[in-house]
Amino acid sequence: MSAPLPQEALDQLFLQARTHNLWQDKEVSDDLLNQVWDLARWGPTSMNCCPARITFIKSPEAKEKLKSCLSEGNIAKTMAAPVTAIIATDLRFFTNMPRLFPSFPGAADMFDQNPELAEETAIRNCTLQGAYLIIACRTLGLDCGPMSGFDSEKLDSVFFKDSSLKSNFLCNIGYGDTAGLYDRGPRPAFDEVCLIE
């Protein structure tokens, strides 16, 4: 059995971690983004389906394309972020299942023949993988600013035209500037939202 993480790690991952809106002018290297994915990819998904596809937006050209898809309130902070990850769902994820889940040889056909099940599975597990990505970033000392607030149809036409990818959410990544933090909102207590039966 693994030992609990020390308090310092819990603070970095959850208790003191914040959603950032302002960013330091500090580069996030491609190597560090590779390290982020090398951690995030090990989070569990159902049948090891791994439907998330991550596009890391860094270049001025890519940022300009993304800008046209953003809600007004998200433009400034996203353009200032060193990286914005587009967390997208591959609705044809199951074509990889013979390799990713060989213990169920019929998995790809099952999803191919049931588009509703495939889409539900893809979106649920992509969202999980997006959360793993945030935790992986925080583990490696990066701050995150996950968000909605974009035109998903436009973004998909700009970045994923004629593909099986559909955007799920965005996440700004970098080194946050605490001057841009809002007061931390409350969270529901255990007895408000949890049951033990």
C-alpha cells in the first residue's frame, strides 16, 4: 500500500492550488509539456480507451487562430498565457483499442456499431484525462487556468476540421501571477454533497 502524500504535496496539488488569470512572462518548454503528458497519460480510463487529444497552443500564429474562438472575457488572459491546451475528445478513439485494450478483441467493433455509447464514453473519459492533465501540471510546478468560454464549433472548424476530434475544454498553463487571483470561492462540505450507504 502507498503512503499518504506529505502535506506540502497536498497543498501544491489541491489545498493551495488556484485557477490563474494572470501569467508571469516565463516560458514553458516543450520538454516540460512532454513530461506533463508522460504523467497524465497514466490516469485510468474505462477499458483504457484514452480518448483525449491535447493540442498545446504556443506559437503566435496558433494563438491568433485561437483568439478568434474565445469569449471576450477570456481573450486577454489566454493571449498572455505561455501555453493553452485544447483538451479535445477523439470520437473515433476506439480505433486504437486493439492496441490499448487487447483483452477485449471486440471492443472497437462494439463502439463502432454504437455511436451513442462511443460518444458518451469518449466525452466522459476525455474529461477525466483533462483533470489528470491539470494534476500533472501542478505536480511539475506549473499553474493552470481551466475554462470554458469559447465557441466550440468555430474552434473545431479552425483546429480540427475534417477530423474526429471535438473540443471539450481549454486550460491555460504557465507560471501564475498571484496578483490576478480572485478570492477563493467556498466548496461544498462532505455532508452537503456526499453520502455513505
